[in-house]
Amino acid sequence: MAKVLLVQPNDNIRNGKKKADPCTPLSMVLIGTAIENKHSVRIYDRNLDVSDLNFINYLQKYDPDIIGFTAMTSLMLLDIIHLGKLIKKIYPEKIIVVGGIHATLEPNSFLNEPYIDYIIRGEGEDAFLEFCDTFDKNPKKLGKLKNINLNSLRPYIKMDSLNLPNYNLLDLKKYEHFYVSVSRGCPGNCTFCETANLWGINGRPFVRAFNTKKTMELFKEIIEKYKRNTFEIIDDNFLTFKSRCFEVCDYLSKHKVYFHCFSRVDYIDDEILKKLKKAGCHTIQIGAESGSQRILDFLNKRVTVQQNINAILCCRRNNITCDASFMIGLPTETLEEMRETINLIEKYKPDIANVKIYNPLPGSNLFDLCVKNSLIKKPTSLEEWAIWTGNHRTVNHNVSTRSTEDLIKISQRLWRTSYYKTRIKKFIFWTKAGNFSNVFHGVRKFVSSGGKLYVSQ
């Protein structure tokens, strides 16, 4: 039996602080659930405790054989670099494995690091279970397994074969946000997004999901076993399978729950929003992206500006908060096209104008286009990848024809059209849901920032 420690890296190690409103590290829970029946597993979340001394003491007491990290293209890579070097210096015999989105899309950035022993690409549940089993039997074969390093990948997992996630691997009292996932993949194939290349087949969209029965079993456990009445469904498009969504909403409507979900605008209509509202959905985040049809086509959104408008109005009619995501500063975007986005936001007033300054993400077709046209230079080290996306107060890569200063001013102004109203609505919602800790943290963050708004990356 292997002893495994799964480590959720700190999202912004530069701050040196734990998060005020931590989110359940769902990927760690899923991997831990997959191996817990055959191996010893624990989860250590660096967002709850950023102390190196506490981490090393924990490592010494538990004494794991394998230490696994998850990685996105973000500042959390800095924590992996930091801890990887620290672990190998003190315990050189420990096996360090990294999985997740960045390891899948940019594997060589990890394989070039001497403190990383292996990476796992693609879905980790079955691959990591086999890795741990092989460690027990014949460690010399670890590098020959599927999904390991640059080896071929396994077929996709059948979702209904997975065990329901065991959230008791975490100390749930420490988490404000409870993440839930019931599907993988998105029906869209947008050029700015890596999902089709991450979860698709030959770069084409492919969506898998729990069947209706298993989905309801999961929500039953969340409500009854884990005693959570507020949660966030983080699937790329919760509304993909309409009949399943209807049945799940009918089930949730029998309980007093409140949740947030994501959807493409072309899946939104009054029928499904009425179901979602009755079930307890308070907010839907939609990917509107632009008020320009040419830009939507350039991004391969496969929607129209009118569909964006219809989705915003549909949310308003059904009293569901519309969190509409937009981007400015895109390659080829003209000033007039940017004004079309501004005009749409100011005329139709989504509850949240979630305006981001475009940042090219690895694994997306638009990232490759930016590299090809010399708009950006692809990072050559893990340190460079770590700071690639920056944070919500910075603009790391301006690939547009507008100045960075102009983009920041526009982004901040559009955020102000909804920010304060949305803060008040959230406080009211949290109070109704009995989630007073979120009210406290929200007020504290608002006051500590002086009510300031920052650029959203």
C-alpha cells in the first residue's frame, strides 16, 4: 500500500497568506477518492496554510512515498517550484508527481525540472491508481505506464464508473466555496479556450456526464451527508443535457439549496431558467465575450450578438443574476468593435459585467495564432509559465492595437456599472442562505480594498 500526499498549491505564493474565502480543491478530492480504497491518501491545501515549516512537519509525520501536485497555468506553479526543490533537498527519495491542466498541455515545462520525477497527462483517476499500484509491485515500470510523461493516453473514463467524490478527505469546515462537477468537456470549440484540446477528441468538442441517477445521488450526498445548502457547479456548461438538467432541477427544488452554474448563451431559454430558478440557482455565468459579430465569429463562438442579448434579458425575466463574461483587447479587434461591446453592456446592463482583458492561454488555438504572428513569445521555463497569466491587477500580454492604459480604463469603467449593485445582491443572498461567514468575508474584502475595483485577468 502506497502512502500518498496530494498537495493543492497556493494560488498566489507571493502574498504569503492563506485565502480568505477558500474553495474545495475538487481535483485533489477526485484523485484521492480514486485511490483511497487501495492506498493511504491525505490532502494538504497550501491555500489554508502557507507555512513551509508546518508543511515540512506534516511531511515528516505522515512520511508519504508519493507526493502529488495539481497544476494550472498560474502563479500556483511558483509554489510547486518552491516546494519541489524544498522536498528534494530534505527528502530526495520522495517521488514527486504533477498532474492537471498545465502538465497535460505543456508537459515539457515540468519534465525539464530536476525535482519533478513524473507527470500525469489527461484524466488522473485511473492513471494515478495504476501508478500507485505499480509503485507497490515494481517501481521500475512507473515510467512505462500510459498517461505518464509523454507516453500515450488511456481512453476517456466512463463517468458513471467513477465513485462519488469523498469530500471528507477535506476538513470541510475550513471551506467557504463548495465545488461540484457532474460533467467534463464543453459543446463549444472557441479559439480562445483550451477545453476542446483538453477534453475533446482530435480537437473537437466531446462532453461526458454522470447520468441523471448518479447526478442526483451526488447532490443527495452534498445535501444530506455533507450538510451543504450552497454550492457552485463548475462544469463548463451545466445545461448541455437538457432533459437531465430538468430532472436534476426537479430534485433540487424539493430542497432549500442555492447554487451558481455556467452556460453557453445558446442553451439559455425561459423554460430551462424557470426550472433552474425553482431549483435554487441564483447566478448563471454566461460567455458573451463580445458585442461584435465579427469578433464572435473570429472566436468561433457559434452564437450571435442577439443570442447574447436574449440570454441577458432571459436571466432578468427569471430573476437569476446574469454574470456575463466579456473580453476586450483581442487580436484584430478594432476600436469600433470594442465600442460595440461597451454599448451592449451599457444598453442591456447584465447584473455583472465581467470584463476581462484578453490573455492568451496555452492549449488554445488563439494562443498558437498569437505565437505564429509574433504577438507573444512562448515561455521556455516553468518560472516564465508561472507568471504568464499574472493576477487580476495586472496585464501581462497586450496583443491588441490599443494601449494597456486604455484597456485598463475601459475594463474598470465597465466593472463599475455592476460591481456595487452585485455586492449588495450577494450579501442579501448569503444572508438568506444562512451563509454568514461569506457575508463577513465579503464585507471584510470590500472594506480592506477601500471599495476599489481591479482589472480582471
